[in-house]
Amino acid sequence: MDSGLREYAAAQRAVVDLDHWMARYQQADPEAPAVLVSALSPALLRFFRSQVASRERADDLLQDTWLRIHRVRHTYRPGEPVLPWIYAIARRVRVDGYRKTRRIAMHETTMEVLPERAGDGGRKDTLPAFETLVAGLPEAQREVITMLKMGGLSLEEVARATSSTVGAVKQKAHRAYERLRTLICTNATEGAV
């Protein structure tokens, strides 16, 4: 068996395990929440980091997501894939967080300055990190790319998580790939000059 098939089989076993652990979580197994949190938090944190500007805000959204998952765990249907259900909740938490931030911003004036990204050393010849490129995409494209490439979801799962169609997800992904290709070529050309 080649390495690609082994990786695919391992990923499929992991998905089955997530489904199993989610069913156990619904049955109040005290071990299940810890397993789910440790297995899914890194991917969810990457999802939020691609959507918001600060690490602290991404951490807050992650925590809010786990609280909401705990409150609505009874709505998960055993036998259904867990990842689209989890990402749909995470997406709603992000949207709710955005709305809350907008309401607060209407009443407050913030003086916060974001720190500059470290690591490029001021050199013009390096390409920006993938996260920086993805951050330049429109929100819908950024969300789809993050779920597909960083979250490892299938087109069908992303469609379910975003309440969209597979065709719409494909279109957003295609447009995002084209935009990323343009950004990379532009940065490479500017670095060569």
C-alpha cells in the first residue's frame, strides 16, 4: 500500500473515531470531551486564525465554540459526519462574534495597534506566509479555503457547514485559487525586481 493510501485510510479512521467519540459525548462519557477537544482544537484554531486578526480573539472564538458545542451536543445525529457539524457551529460562532464586535465598536473607540508580523526581517525577496495570502482573500473564499485545505473537509462537508451547495463551494475555491496564484506571482515578481 502506498503512502497516500495509508494516509487516506488513517484519515478515514480518525473521522470514524471522531464520530464514535461524539456519540460517547452525547451519552455523557466523561472521557469524550477531552478526546474531542484535543483532536479538533488545532484545526478549529487554524480556522479562526485565518478569519480574525489576533490570536487572542481566535482563542476566544475557539472557547465559545466548545461552549456552544457542549450546549447543543444533543442536536448531533449519530452516524452523521462530525466535522461538518462542528465547522457549522464554529462558523456561526465566528459570525456571532463578528456581530458582537461590530455592536461594541459602534459604542467604543479603540486605540489598539496591531504588532507587525515578525520573521520577514524587512526583506522584500521573500514570499508572504500562506496565512497572510489567505487573509487577503474575500471572507467567503477565505472561509472555504480554510475549511478545505487547513481543516481537511471535503467539498460536500464544506457545503454542509456553510449551508451552501457543492457547486458554490467549488466556485469560491476556484476563485480563491486564482486570487492566490495572482498574489504569489505578484509577490515573486516584486521580489525579483
